Amino acid sequence: MKALILSGGKGTRLRPLTYSGAKQLVPVANKPILWYGIEGIVAAGITDIGIIISPETGEEVKELTGNGDRFGAKITYLLQEHPEGLAHAVKIAQSFLGDSPFIMYLGDNLIQRELNPFLEQFKQQNLDSLILLRPVSNPSAFGVAKVDRNGRVLQLIEKPKDPPSNLALVGIYFFSPRIHEAIAQIKPSPRGELEITDAIQQLIDTSATVEARTLEGWWLDTGKKDDLLEANRIILDTQIRPKIMGELDESSQAIGRVQIGKGTKIVNSSIRGPAIIGENCYLENCFIGPYSSIADGVTLIEADLEHSVVLQSAKIMGIHQRLVDSVIGRRAQLTIAPRRPKALRFMIGDDSHIELT
């Protein structure tokens, strides 16, 4: 059994953050989104992993994620020159996948459930494909499945105008090698891509065994800012445990489940968990509220924030109003002019320098 993780794409919905980096490397609770998927796959016993990368962000993904040793896995990187669809990604990975069954996992997805129960069903029933579904309120924005009462998939449509159901494809698929034959038979869709939904429909039309499971627990596609913040909230709420490795002076306090990394100094500040602060940060005269993630090397002086994500080496100084529901990019600088606005809400990209007047 192998795994194929997709880490290409342009991440347009997370711009400006993704102008200078891969969307799958944006951190949730100070860990790249991509890594959660790798860890979940390894926990299911799959250690031979291929990662689809793009020319624009591939080197960054390779440099940060490495050869897989940190996860107990072997990672092979596969270049997709142009974003020509999910089925195209499988096509270019065929030499890596060989005759092995595999799981395909979209790298910007986060799920609560472990993969083991789905993997066991796929193996025990000798399926050609098992897809994970989730009821959604806006099915036209997703690939959608029509399923019979026994869980057999009858029809798949990519982003339909008139959805046959509200069951959206989650972005986690299990395939037998038969999927390669199906992909070879399909043609590009009207948007010019080889759609994985068309390939699965080809399996269905040729009497392959394609079944579905409804995913319970939370599922987050972190392609938008609000979804990213919600993912950050959930991970902090469910996975963070107290661990103080930095230095707090006598006028500072950490309340609740707070993690503070090595080399970080906290001066006259209060941190209320769940929250995580990375390594080599400096905080002075700050309040850090619940559901905040602060990456390595961040400087915060006279800043109040909560339910926000601050990326590596950002600086926020002199903001005397609380920042909420905000994402601050790497190396961004946020200061304030003498005349302050009444409310603040930001999404600030990498290398930005914002002065408020």
C-alpha cells in the first residue's frame, strides 16, 4: 500500500499568503498543514509516500518536509509541471505507484478521524475505490456523489449546477491499480483538467466496485482564511498540552493549556490558552488570548490578539486595540500611526509592512 499526497496548486483562495509559499505549508498550530496528512497516513501503517509538487513551490515543500525520516516514512517527490487535474496527478505518479493500491490525499485537508477504519474496509472488501463523503450546505462547490442505501456509489459529478445529493467528496480516496486504466479512458473536462470524479465514474461504468463512507467528526479544507482559523482553533482545542520551555518574567503569566518554545522571552504579558508560541520569540506588554498560534521568531510589543495566526518572523508593535480573526504573514510588520481606527481585522501577506493612520 502506498500514498499519494497532492501538494501542488496555486492556493488562490489564501492569497496574499500564498503568493510566496505553498498553501499546504501554511501552519496550523505551528505545524504545516501538509504534515498532519503525512502523520495520519503513517499512523495507518503506510510509509511509502509520494508527494505531488509544483514548479513554483516544490523546492520549498522538499526543503521543509525532507525525505520522510522525521515521520518514519520514505517520501518521493513527483513534479506536476502544470495543474491539469487530480487524475492527471495520478497519471504522472503511475511509475511511483506501480501495481500497488494507494490512498490519495489532498494536502490541504484536515480530518478528525483516523484513516485505519477506512483502510481496513478498502482492503477487506477488495474494493476498486473507496471514497469519503461529507454532507455540505453548498454541494455545487464540490465534487458530489449519488449513493444507494448500501453505500454503493452510483454517480459522481464535479461541481454540478444541479447536485444529485449534498454529499461532497472530502478529498481522501482509496484506489486499486484499476484506476490507471480508468484515467487512460477519460478526456479533459470543460475546464481543461483530467477530473478524478470522471475517472471514478469510469470505474463505476465498467462495473468496478466503488463504495463510499460518510466521514464523521470535523473536516476542514484549509483553502480559505476562515477555514484556516477554524482549523487552528480545533487543533489547539484538541491537541495542545501545557509545555513551557521559554522564559516568563515575574510579571507574566500563562493560564491554561499554553505551549512556549525554547529561547522565547515573555515580559509583562499574559497568555491565556489554548495557545502556542514558537521558539525565539519576544513578547512585551502583550495579551495573547485563546486560539492564538505564534510562529518562531515573532516580535510582539504592546499587542493584544486572540483567535489569530501569526507566521514566522512577523512583528506587531504598538497596536492598542485587540486583533481578532487575523492571519499575519511571514516577516510582515504591523505598526500603528498616532490616529487609530476603531476596529481592526486583517489578512496580511508575507513581507508586508502596514502602517495604520
